[in-house]
Amino acid sequence: MENDLSGLDRFDRAILNALARDGRISVTDLARKIGLSKSPTQARMRRLEAEGVIKGYRAMLDPIRLGLDHVAFVEVKMERTREQALEAFNAAVAQIPEIEQVHLIAGNFDYLLKVRTANMNRYRQVLADKISTLPGVASTSTFVAMEAVKESALGDVT
């Protein structure tokens, strides 16, 4: 499947929109909502899963209620940006549970990390013991989030 929405018809988009809002909706309710019967709805869901459009289903947890309300964004500059160095960094960073997101950036730095911890003290430990020791890291800069104004999964598929 291409990286755009051209291969998706209105029923596929309706399925994706409904599941993005409520991943626990029953197939029967989903079928009724989009105007198809249960069997074609299930077949479409299986196809969207097989094509990787639907990557999975999971519970959305409230990090604040779990005591993980400290969020920092970390700019990482690499010593080298050759493919081998990036691959080593990518493999290592994937093993750190406190890092929620990792983005390779085109700009004045190489990676942007979103790091979630319980507090500043724990963040400092993660930075010193885990992030700064990742392969190829030359330097880091930290930006602490004061408030999450908007955090959401992929919204409406148009």
C-alpha cells in the first residue's frame, strides 16, 4: 500500500475513524456505525491490519495517574550521522523504557526524544546513565514541558 490515503475508500476511512475514537468497539457496532454488515467489516479490518494501516490495539493509560508527569524533550547531536552510527543509536534507544518517542530530525540536531519520568531527579538519572551513554551521542539539550496542551493518537482520517 502507498504512503497516502488513495487506497482507502469511505468505508475504510470510517472504520479507521471509529477505531481511533474507540478501539474496543464491537465489530457488530462498528458495522452498524459505518453502514456495512459484520462480515465485510471484519474482512476490511483484517485487510487494514495485514497492510499495516492498523498497527495494533492498546489501552491508553493516564501517565499522570501513574505518577509519570515529568516530560522532557531532548535534542541529541550525534558524533557521526553515517548509517551504521544511526542504526546503533536506534537499536540502543529502543531499549530505554522512559523514552516514549524518538524522531530523526533534519535540522541543527539529529534526534528529538520525548522522555517521561516521575520527577526531575529520575530524569537526571535517565539522562546521565542511559541517554548520555547511548552510542554516538556527542551532546544533548533538554527542554522540560510545563503542560501538555494536546496529546493524542492519530485523529480523523480524511
